[in-house]
Amino acid sequence: MASSLLFLSCLFFSFLTPFARAHNITEMLAPFPEYSQYSSYLTQTKLDDEVNSRQTITCLVLNNAAMSAVAAKQPLAVVKNILSLLVLLDYYDTQKLHAISKGTTLSTTLYQTTGRADGNLGFVNITDLKGGKVGFASGAPGSKLDATYTKSVKQIPYNISVLEISAPIMAPGITTAPSSDVNVTAQLEKAGCKTFAALIVSSGVLKIYQNEMSKGLTIFAPSDEAFKAAGVPDLSKLSSAEVVQLLEYHAVPQYTPVGTLKTATRPIATLASSGAGKFELKTTTAGDSVTLHSGLSSSRVSGTVVDSTPLAIFTVDSILLPTELFGMAPGSAPAPAPASEPAASPSPTPVAPLSPTPATAPSPSEPLSPPAPPMSSPTGAPASGPSGAADQSTSPSAGGDAITPTLFRTLITSFVVFGSWVITLYSL
């Protein structure tokens, strides 16, 4: 019976696995060569990770000719802004586009979640123009409906929809390129990370950061309060080389926005990494909140200071303490693994007397889907407004633990119900 139970369990989870990762936008677009440039830019800007981390989303895609016109002579940071405005944080298919309440609505986009969109600039106006046409425009007052719905490409119902539109949606100021000369220390001090900023200057690590910025860099800067927290080790007892390693541990040698952190399933190498398993970070996600794990401490990504390809700077609420510098004997348990990996067993080996602040999961620093503001009718649009746990007991026997009939019946019932649910879902 135990063998039967194991077989059914494996079969059950083989059905469940496809639903664990809801979608992959680049895989969905792979059979359509006419969108190859759009897909490529999603990957280059790391927007594909953000799209894949969302559960309800609509991608408005451009064919290669339209995408070439958008990306011509534009820096990657501007291309990312434009593409962010084409990702709606709601599900729209052909039927829903033609059934919009009152004929027009505002939809929140990924651009709105960046914090760089003032007023209505992060919203897209969708208007049913009748006669089978649907227009798209920026949510900014007076914007013209220059983009129109062309066709449906692919959908996973109520999860992700891919629709082609005729032209990009342009919001005022969206093509303004951010300054490539970012003053890292000034940005950190402004964000409440003065202690960290002073350390990277005095240690010379600032120059290391600056050398990496053009190739891609992500910095995790502890707040000033993090350095005052109980249990933080005395950093003055570290050698100069160890201080450099600690500060390098707070940076990743590639552009890694929040969406990429949320979808990471493997350990992330840092500037301090010198080999597999050395000075690495792991991530866990709760909703839109991301927590970094060093194996000895955990720290929540609490805010965004800079997110402009190829540089990202985030604030974190506690210092990341690598095991290579602060204790934990070789072979001890690493930090909690991401949900897709089996959790490691905790080690009884004592470590240095630290009190890492456990990560909490307060509301994320950036809104998941802000409410749409009052909308003005775009030029050429109709005058209207926007819209029980299973029984797992066992009884010992001479031959080992026997599975009770209750548990077996419960598993069979769950499997049948799940199978019916899968069939129903696929029939929709």
C-alpha cells in the first residue's frame, strides 16, 4: 500500500507542477518569429522576469517593424520604459476588449509600478471605437488613440493574454533617457544609507562598483538603522580585506531588478564570490516582497533607489552576513531555499553570537496594481468614464509504519477531485 501511495503522490504532483509556473512569455512568443525583436528586448531589459512573476497580465506586443522603429537609437533604459507601458496588470482578451463598461477604461501598467510615472502617465486608456476597432493611448489627458488592436496572439485564460497592437503607446517624457552618470553615494545618502555610503568610500569599494556599473550591477544597501540593530557584529574588528569582501557581498555583478529576484531559483553570485557556493545569496518571495538569505542572516528588499538598466540599487532592512566571514562551520545548513527547492535541515552547530533580524513580509515598497485615477477622455474617444488538512496518522507494526486506510482514501479522493478540476480547466 505504501508503494501505491508513493506512486499516486508522484502522479498527483506531476499534474500540479505545470501550474506552479504559470507562464513564460518568451516561450509563448517563440513560435512567432514576427515578434522576435520584442521578445529579445524583454529579455535584455529583464522585463520577461517581471511578466513571468505576475499571475494576471496582458502583454501588448509589437511586430518586428514596429519594434525596430521604437528601439532605434534609444538606450536600453528608455526601451524598458516603453515596453513597461505595454504590459497591463489585468487580463484582456478579444471578448473583454469589446465589452468594456461604458466603452472606455484606464488600465494600470508595469510603468506605473516604477515610481517614475507622474499622474496618469503609468496608465493606458483602452477605448472601444466600435466597428470592431479598439484604440489604445496614454492615460495622460488629451492623448490620441494612435495605437489600435490588431489581433489576438495567445492566451492562458485569466492568467496571461498576448495581443498585437499596431503601434507603441507613447506617454509624455517616456523617451527621456536617465542620466548615465549616477552619483551612487548621493543616491544612497538620500535613501537613508549614509553609513553604507561612507563604508564603500573609505574602503575603496565605490571604485569597484563604478567599474562594474557599465556592465551591469545591483547593489543591496543596508539602511542606517540596520547598522544599529541588536546583534550586529563589530565591523571594526574585521580586517580591511574582510570589509571589502563584506561590501562586495552586498552587490551582484549584473542588472537584477525585482522581477528577476522574484523568479530566481538558484543561488545568486555576488562580487565577493570566488567559486561555487562561496559568498552567494538565495531569495524567497512572498507576494511582491523579496527576502535575501545569506545562510546566517536574512534581509528584506525594502525599497528601490535606482532601477535603470544596467544599474539597480535597493535598500535592505538588515546587513547581509556571509557565513564565510561570520561563523557557521563548513557543512552547516544554508539559508532557507526558494520554494522550488527542498529546504535544508537546520544545523545544531553553534555560530557567533549574532541576532540576525528575521525577515518579515510587510507590504511591498512598490504597489502591485495602483487604482486608476479619474480619467479625461482622450482625443478622438467617445465621451465616457473609466471603468482541511488530510489525515496523516500512522500506526506502527512489526514491518514498519503502515499507512492507515483513512489516509489512503483521503489521498485517492483528493486525486480524483484534482483530476476533475484539471479536466474542467482544460475544457474552458
